[in-house]
Amino acid sequence: MSVPIPDPALDIFLPRFLKADGEASRLAATRVLRPRPSDLFYDVEPTVPDDHGLSAVGFAEFAVSPSVRIVVDTRAVVPCEVQSLIYVMREAEARTGVSVAGVHATHEIDPSAGLSITTSDASLVETARDAWHAVRALSSVSDVESRSAPKLYGSKLRLTSLLAAAVCSNLPAGAPILDAMAGTGIVSRMLSGRFRVSVNDANAYGAVFARSQGAALMRDADELIERLRQVASRNYDALVGLAPARFATEADFFHGDLSDEQFVKYRDFCREPVVAPSERPPCGAPYQLCLARYANSYFGVAQCAQLDSLRAAIDEATPEEAPERDLLLSALLMAATVCSTGPHFAQPRKLTLASFRDTIERRARSVVWEFELAVRRMASRPPLRHPIEQATQGDWRDAVTRFAQGSGSRKPAAVYFDPPYSKFQYSRYYHLLNVLISYDYPSIHGVGRYPPLADRFSSKFEHNSKPALSEFEDAFDLCRELGLRIFVSYSNRGLVPTDALVDAMSRRFAQVVEFSDKIRHHSQGTRLGDHLGYVTELVLSARND
Ligand SMILES: C[S@@+](CC[C@H](N)C(=O)[O-])C[C@H]1O[C@@H](n2cnc3c(N)ncnc32)[C@H](O)[C@@H]1O
């Protein structure tokens, strides 16, 4: 076999094997194949948009070792899928010890990806086929699942391939895994296609999204929605009764022109509170938390009344412990994020002449309509292949300890950490979602209308790199002690430099591997990343067994 020359254009396809001394070993032998290697894949067409700048590369060859070579059409794959396959082949070969001397044959693995493997060991072909299809199957998220995933900062919806690549190649099917910081719950949903998943998040919104992944409606969606509508409209009418002129004036703005003069009138309108923010209103009074706290800041007047009224309807129509309550609360949170005036809840969007049109358009959106849409979408998601084993709300420490004593005692088992990466404080960005769940009429403070600081969970992964790194070290120590494998999502734009993170891992775990992908990011309306908007997203896997 001729020794291929490493081609830097193909580096993106290589997993990095990291060592404690800071060295990273990669695969040395890669090359771009031009023209296409054979007629074998003659009808392969590029299927993936060229987000990675790979359209110029086409077919490429990766020599995993002198006895195993992979050929793939780079235009038809996501780089981390190849990283995973290389890693799995290397591991399998290390176990079986394939000899260079046997007769080498080329085997087709996946014609849609132009993927073949050349080896003398037929057992490796099956390993490659299983590994490849496992990653592809696990990472595929259906349209309805994608549409019913909340669009929140930090969601890994666009990184399911990267996660699937890392986890499938390091954990056998059916093994227990804890999603310790589940956020929108999309990763838990995805992982449940192959593993036994437990879920946790420190914030109430994350815990509700997590629990709702496996929740189904106990009754017909139309019947439930009709019942919710009836209760909600009673509450809504009572709220309109508290300030009828304010509701009528807002409706006039929604149907009026958008002149400078109207802007001034609307600005003045927004300065007047609709109802005074009180503590919990007396028994029998309509639900009014949002109307009293967020009207004309994060939402319009009618939108706040709709949020309050749906929240009242959820309380009346579903008992505390009913699983469908989590689904309905999730739908309410999604409606709130879709209808909010600005991109986040850290502070209300400023009303200016320039933002007037967009503000009016957003405040005219129907919360009820978005809620019903979210309910129907969530209810029609495919059922989870393995039900979520346990869902908790709390700090990762408690969740990991509990997991290790429960389902995580069956080894191998793993914990997935996806902590906040940035100095953005989640509690500032998502306080409103937590308040919608607790609905406990908190006092509100500051420009962002936050509940008291003492009532907001503050994560050590945020703010500063030193405490964040030390929090990581605590997590690594605990998992090592408990014999758990770990996966960590992080980015090259994170607070903790990735070198420091890798170093902390490789001092504690015998095997650390880095899987990566480059994606374009937007965060809370701001573009992040390099000059082209690209961020390198990593999943680091570490294990001692
Ligand atoms: C980047 S998001 C996770 C996103 C999630 N994987 C997804 O795809 O939607 C980070 C999450 O970590 C949670 N979190 C932060 N600190 C935590 C801690 N100490 N323990 C548990 N959860 C924490 C936050 O509430 C937030 O939901």
C-alpha cells in the first residue's frame, strides 16, 4: 500500500487523541482522491450543503492503520461522523490486532455517503457498518421533534451528529447515561434512542422540558385544548374587566398606522402600568402575574393576559403530578419565547421609532395560538424508544451521586455535561420561564424585572473562568471516583480555554478524545464566532475503563 500524504484540508475529519502531557495524536495518513476513485459510487450526489467548505474536497481516503483504510465522499457526510468511524476502527483494531499481511478487500459500507472500507479482516467490516449506522440513526431528529424543541441559547439541536458521534463510539447500546444539564431536553430525547437516559437541570424550565420529553397526552388533544380554552377565556375576560380601556387601546395600536405620531402615543401608553404588581391576589381573583409584571415590557397587554389565563387553565385542568402537565407547561414556555418582544429576557427590548413596527408585530402574535401549536406538535412526537428513567431538578453534584447509586451503578455508565459556556448568566436570561412555572408572584427588581437574586440559581460555570474550571475539576473528580465515563460539550469560545479543560481531563482519565464540528452561531440576536461567524464546538469524551 502506498503511504498517503496527510492533507490539512482533511484535518476536520480526524478525532484527536489527547494525552496528559498536552500532546495530541491524530491520524497521520489522509489524502484527497482526485478524480473519484472508482465507478463504485458513480451515482453519489452531494447531499449536504457546503457548510464546512468541503465541496472542493470530494472523495478522501483515511488510513486508520497500515491495514485499514476508509474512503468517503466528504460532501455527503458531517465531519464528526467520520471522526467517530476512525475512532471506532482504531479501537477495534487495537482489540483484534489485524495483520497487514492478509488479503485486502474493499467493502461498501454506505453508498449514500460514498463510504467504503478496505481491510483484510471481515469482522471489522461489520464493526464499521454498525458504528456508522448507529451514529446516523441516533443523530437524526425528525421535523416534528425539531419544531417542538424550544429555541433557547445553548440548545444542541444543531449538534446532534457531534454528540451521537462521541457517545455512540464510547458507550455500548443500552448503557445508562445521565444528561446532567439538560436545558431544552433535546439531547435526552436523542440519546433515549439508544441509551437508558436519566435527566437533570438546575433550573425549573430545564427540569420541565426534560420531564416533558416522555410525556404524552392522557386524552384527545382537541378535547383537552377545548377544556383549556374554556377556563382560559374565563380568566381572560376577568382580566379585561380589570382594565378594559387598556386592552381596547392596545388593539387599536395593532390595527392603526405606524407613524411617528402613533409611536409617541404608543410609547406613552407603554409607560402606564396595566394593573399594579401585587403579591398573590386574593382567592377568586383572576391569575394576573404576567399582566402585573411584564405587560408592555417583555410582552403586550393581551399577550400577558393570555399567558396568565393559560397558566390558570393548566392548573385547573391538570393535577400537580399528571405527566401531561409538564407537556402543557413546556408548550406555555415555548409560546412565551416565540411571542416575546425581544430575543431574551435579560432586559426588555427598548422601544424606539426603529423598533416600533417590529414591537407591534410581535405583540400582535397570539400566545394562545402558539401554545396550541406547541401542544399539538409535542403530542405528535414519536414516543421515546427508551423511557426517561429519572428526571430531577438540582445541582449536577446531587444528580451524579443519585445516578451512580441508581441506574448508573450498571457499568459502563456515563454522564453528559453541557454547562453554560459563557459569561451570560442563565438566571438573568431565563428567570421569566422559571417564574411562569412557579407562578408564585415574586417581587421583581431592576431593568430586567428579575425575581430576588436569592431565588435564582447561579451556576459556577458562568461568570469567570477560574471558578468554572474548578467546577469542571470537581465534576471530573466525582465521576472518576464513581467509575463513570464522561462527555463534555464545550466550545472554543467558552469561558474556560479548551486546553485547560483537556488538561484537567487528561490528568484524571486514561483516555481522552476530542470530537469537533464547526457551526455558525447566533446568540440572543448577536452573531458569535470568528470573522465568518464560525465556532468550533467540541465534545470531549473521557474514560478510565
Ligand atoms: C448549555 S445549556 C444545556 C443545553 C442542553 N444540552 C440542550 O441541548 O438544550 C446549560 C444548562 O445547564 C444548566 N446548569 C447550569 N449550571 C448547572 C448546575 N450546576 N447543575 C445543573 N444544571 C446546571 C442550566 O440551567 C442550563 O439549562
